[in-house]
Amino acid sequence: MMKSANDTQLRKLMDEMNKHGRVGEASMKAGMDRKTGRKYQQAGALPSELAKQRDWRTRQDAFEELGLRSRRR
């Protein structure tokens, strides 16, 4: 399972880009795919700044029919 890039990886990507300017090599050294590196380079923002909060449920609440509410809300 692939994880999304984190802020530390993006900082490493930008450091490597400043050294030699090649996205593929910089992305590899930062531990991410070339396409992911280019996406964040063009966005100009950290992954934590780009993440959006979702307000919908991804699954039906298993305890709903029992009249119990999950504690996560």
C-alpha cells in the first residue's frame, strides 16, 4: 500500500531540486515517485497544507441500528 508524501519528504525533495534541478533524481532521493514529486513542486505547498478534511462517511455505521453512536464523531 502506497502512502502519500509527507512534509519531511517534500522538504528533502526541494533540497535535492536546489542541488541539481532534476525532478526524477530528487524524487527518488526523497522517497517518492517522480510524478508525485512534480505534483508537489508545481503546487508549491506542503502536503499537510493541501490535505482536505472530508465530512462524509465512507462506511455505514455498524452501530446505527442498535441506537448507539460511534465515539469518533
